[in-house]
Amino acid sequence: MKSFEDRQKGFEAAFQRDQELAFRITARRNRLFGLWAAGRLGLAAGEPAEAYAKDVVAADFEAPGDSDVIAKVRTDLAEKGITESEGELRAELERAAVEARKQLAHN
């Protein structure tokens, strides 16, 4: 019985680590996507771009999935007269996800 409980605790710990890593990857991805969008919006590197990236990360907590992040960036770009299709934004979001995974793998 002890062996079963130990295995169960091991699985629970691994699941928790996986969930935390997935959260960190998503947050990093959204930050990188926000920095990319900040560049497209003409925001200066540094504090203005970082502040915008934080807004993009916060937008992800509005609804499940990526649609809230895409919608925020798409709306902000459109307000500046910059047209990006949803497909283009999703491709950039995926590129940011790949980069986020790479960055977190080296930490």
C-alpha cells in the first residue's frame, strides 16, 4: 500500500510541475507576443513596450483560450491603422510559443 501511495504522490508532483511549466510557457509566450506587437505599434523599447506586454499577458485571463489575447492585439493594431489577419497573429503567437519553450528549457 505504501508503494502505491508513493507512486500516487509522485504522479501528483509531476502533474503539478507540468501545469506550472505550461503556465510559465503561456505567460512568457504572451509577453513575447506583446513585445512583438509593441514594436508594430511603434512603442519604444524598454518601459513602454514592457508595459504593453504586461497588458497582453493580463488579457489572457479574460477568457479561456487564445482568442482574448489575439483580440486585444488585433484591436490595438487596428486602432493604429495596422491590419493583421487572425491567421497572421496566430502564426506570430505560435512563433512566440516556440521561443518561450526554448527560453524556459534553458532555465
